[in-house]
Amino acid sequence: MKYKITHRLIGYFSAVLLLFSLITGILFGIQFTWHTARIHEGELREQAVSMAGTISLFRQRQSQGGGKGYGAYLRFVNDTAKGEVWLVDENARTIELDTGNYSLSYSKLPEGTETLIRRIFQGEVASNKAFSPLLDQSSITVGAPVLDGEGNVIAALLLHSPVNGILDAKLQSVFMLIACILLALVLSFALSVLLAHHFITPLKDIGLAVGQVMAGNYSARVQVDQNDEIGALASNINNLFARLADIEQERKKLDKIQKDFMSNVSHELRTPLTVIKGSLEVLEQGLVTDPQQMEEYFHQMLSDAAHLERLVNDLLELSRLQNSSFQISKTTLNLTDILTESVRSMQMVADKKQVKICFDNEVGLALFQGDYGRLRQMFTTVLDNAVKFSPAGAVVTVALSFQDGQYLVTVADRGSGIPPEDIPYIFNRFYKDHSTQNRTGSGLGLPIAKQIADRHGISISCASNCRDSTVFSFLLTQKEGPESPKLG
């Protein structure tokens, strides 16, 4: 796999740096040239004004008969000046230059010279670059007026200074700028590589971890610890992996439950079907002719058919309750009425076993939002188990109380109890006790009761000492409103 982020970072950094360097170089070159030329021109102006003033002084002394040394000064000025010195009159004729005199006409001078000389003879200190072609090199010309004793301009001093030094300095600055750009490019390359490594390495780790999870290794984690956006991304991905691991574990558990469910359903259906089929084969073949025996066969088949019907109905009921789209109708009802009816309906079954059911109501009116038939089914199922596992002469107690803003319903029996290791599984499908008291059970009663409780937001739990008592508890939140439970 080719990782292109490094190349992109290097390209972006280099392009931005080059663009910035070019713009900076151009602006710097313009500013440097302008600033250096201005400084150089200012120095030339000061020098030209000083030289013109000295020449004016010598000329005044010469006119008074004491101008010795004037010629020597002109030679000294020409030798020590920063360029070539001309002393011209108003007609652009050289008055004195070094050791000889020679004249120049306007026709030989470059354009703009006449204007420069005119400004100087008007008393200004002026400058231009018009003499550059005449001098065969780029130069700056600064002119200053030479005055007589009365302040009249009698000549113009022109100081020509080549700008080769400025150009050389500008060229050196360009070379220095290029060297700095190359060094910056090297540094930008190194910085790009470091930044790319800082970003790509954790991304590669994330990619490897994602690949492991896609391959089924849900324990894989991203080993990135950074206090930035990539670190936050790695943390979120690890949280996602953890949730995926939980989902996968839950899926495996559901698969196991489904397999166990199918196995249990097959077993529960196969047993009575086998008995019914065997009985029918015996009757069909005429192997039993005694009326009493035939009646026993019919009774057994009817009992097994009833068991199959109850099992199928329970499976359908559990399936409906587990379906989230299945709606139950809730109304405001009185828990006391439901418990009273459940106790009354189970009392006939309890009387056959000589078991007494006691209902202890500490609340009276207990308003609750729920489905009357489903709640009656839930309490009846638990009460039926309590009666089923209670010995003759025992007492099953149903109690309704109010605690901490919730109704508490308990169903307690004095039966054989439930082993502690079995309590976590009593609400699982097809889990049942295989004792003689429960030979007709389907193992779906308590799971159905649990589903009804969950649909109503009821907390159901079981406690047993594994010897002689079992208590099922239901916590129900009272209906919101102005009504309050009536104690009595």
C-alpha cells in the first residue's frame, strides 16, 4: 500500500514555501533597491552640496584676488569624489574639469539633461539617471548650484556616481535569498516527513486494528496515546471495538439460546407426539381390545394432546410478548382487584392439595397502569408454582405493601425451595424442575411472567433458602397523579 500523505505534505509545504519566498524575494528586492538607492542618493546630495559650497567660496576669493589653490582643489575633488565630477555653465559647457577645459553641447547630452541643469540654475539640488548611457554605465547624477558672492548661480556641479555597487549588493542578496530558500526547502522536507510520520503512524495502527476486527479478532485495540484529534479518534474506535465485542458476545449467546430453544422445543414436542403415535398404532393394529385398556389409551392421548396444546399456546404467547411491535393495552387499574381474583381462581386448585392461600393487603386501593389480563396471568403463574410445590397443609402467602414510592407484591410458599445455583436460570425458556410435582410443566410459565413484568416496567426477583421457602417479589411504580395509596 502506498501512503501518499507524506508526498502531499512535502508538496504542499514546498509549494507554499516557494510561493512565499518568491513574493518575499520580489518585495525585498524592490524595497532593498529603492532604499539603497535613496540612501546613496542622499549621500551624493550631501557631497555635491558640500563640494558646490566649497567651489563657491574659492570662486569668491579668486574674484577678490586671493583664490590660490582653486585648481588644486578641483583636482582633489575629482580624485576623491565617489564618481565623476563636472562643472558646467548654463549652456552645458564644461567650465573647468581637472586640468583642461572642453565644451559639451545639448545635442550630445541625453534627454532630460536640459531640465536638470535648468533646475540647478534655479537654485535646486536635483538628480536623475539621464547620464547613464553617456557614461556607458548605470549611474545616478546629482547636481548642486555654485553661487557667487551675491548668491547668483554661476555654474552647476554635476556629480556622477555609478550604481554598480547597488546592483552587486542586490545580486548578493538574491544569492543569499536563494540559499535561504534551498535551506528552507530542506527543512520543510524534513518537517513534512516528521509531520507525516506523526499522522501516518497512528493511522496505520488504526488501519491494522480495524483489519483485525474485520477478521473476527474483537479483542484488537488501537495502541495510540495522543492528546489530539487522532488520539480522540483512536479512543472512540477502541470504544466501538469494545461495543462490537459485546455485541458479538451477545450474538453468540443468542445463537446458543436459539439452539437450546430449538432443542428443547423438539424434545418437548417429540415426547408427547411419540406417546400419541404409539398409542394410535396399538389401537389401529387391534392389539388392545379390552375396553378399559382402550379407555386408558384414549385418556393418555387426550392428556398428551392437552400438554401439546398448552405448550404451543405458551410458545405463541412468549413469542408475542418478546416481539417489540406487539402492543399491550394499559389502563388505570387496582392491583388489589387483580390479586384478589388471582387468589380466588387458584384457591380451587389449592384446596385439592389441602393448601391454604392467604392474602395480606396493607394498601387497600393500589392504582397502577397496566393490562389487567396480562398482570393477572403473571401473578397466577407464580401463584400456581407456589401451590404446586407446596406440601399438603402448607400456607401460601400473598402480600401487598407500599415501600419507598413503590408497591411491593410478594408470593411466599413453604415448599422444597430452589437451589441457589438454579435461581439465575428460572426465567429461562424450558428451564424447569423435573420433580414429580412439575411433571406436567412446560418450562415457559416463568419466562412468560418475566416478559409481562418487563413490558410493565416491573422488577421481578426470586429468593429461596433451598430448604423450605421460596419468595417471588414484584416492585411496581404507582400511577402518577393526585391519588395516593390508602393504608388500612
